[in-house]
Amino acid sequence: AMAIALQMEKNLAPWQQSIGNLIKNTKVTLIEEKHLIESYYAPRRDQIHIGDKTSYSNDRVYYSELLRHTIRSLTKPGRISEKGTEGFCKDKNDIKFLRDKFRVELATMQLCIMTKLSYKPTLTKIDNKKISYNFGYIPNYLVIVANDSYRLVNKALEIGLNLTKEQAQTQIIDKNSFKEKIIKFKEK
């Protein structure tokens, strides 16, 4: 119901429309709560609980938080793949849960950069130490998690922008936009 409301609002920026489409097309339930202190995704109920827009400093912070939890919902079985991602809905002390959290963090960071939304890291110092230890112990996990993050970004672009897989990949790897940014940087 809330995703439809996001789409019905007038004068939405393209990134706002994309996040509305992403929520609508994943069929995750969005619940705005007036006095919620910290937003979260409830995997067993497939619900995103988030404070109302007035509890955020601006729309970009609100939508960034909404994007993070929507990306998390994509890891559910049947969305990105039949089995979902490794670590979905595991115990918080399980290393697979931490890998899944890191995977979502990478995808959220990439999408926030692409949409120019604010990005606030959510991994704690303890999470970072556990990740460093885990990836140091088994180095190929970093490559696996990075590839999974890329798949999450692709899936979010496909669903949110109604793109084909090929079009979504083009959105991620747009060489001309990087060239333009490099030229502008050199001119400064």
C-alpha cells in the first residue's frame, strides 16, 4: 500500500520513483511508524518498518534508508535466486549472516552513489573485525560477496527501473559517464 502511495505522489524524482517501483514489484510490505527509533527489515514477515518521513532530516536520508532495507529484502529466497543469498535469515552470530549483511551493505553503497542518495554505513566495528578475520581466513569469500553484491545491484535496477538484465548492466557500467566525471575532475 505504501509503495503505491510513493508512486502516486506528484513530482517525484526518478530515484524516488525507482525505489517506489522496487518496493511495489518485490511485493514487500512497507510499514511507516511515527515513533520508530531504528528502521529494520523483518524477513519472516517480509516487512520493512521505517519511521515516517518527518522523522528524517530530509527526503534523501529517508529514501536511502528505505533503499537499504529493500535491497535486504531482495536476498529473500525467490527474489534474486530460487534459494536466496547465503545467510538470509540466519542467526546474527552466524558468519553467513554477517556475509549477507556485508553483501547488502556493498549493494546499498553502490546504489546510493548511483542515485546520489546519502549513504551511512551500518556495519559496526565488531562486524568489521569479524569480516576482516573471515575474509583473511578464506580470501575468496570477498570475491564471492562482491559478485553477489553486483547481482543485487543488477536485480534492483531491473526491478526498480523495469529494465532487462542487459540494460541494468549498462546502467552499472556506463563508461561515458565515468569519462565525463574524469574529464571534469581533471579540469578543476
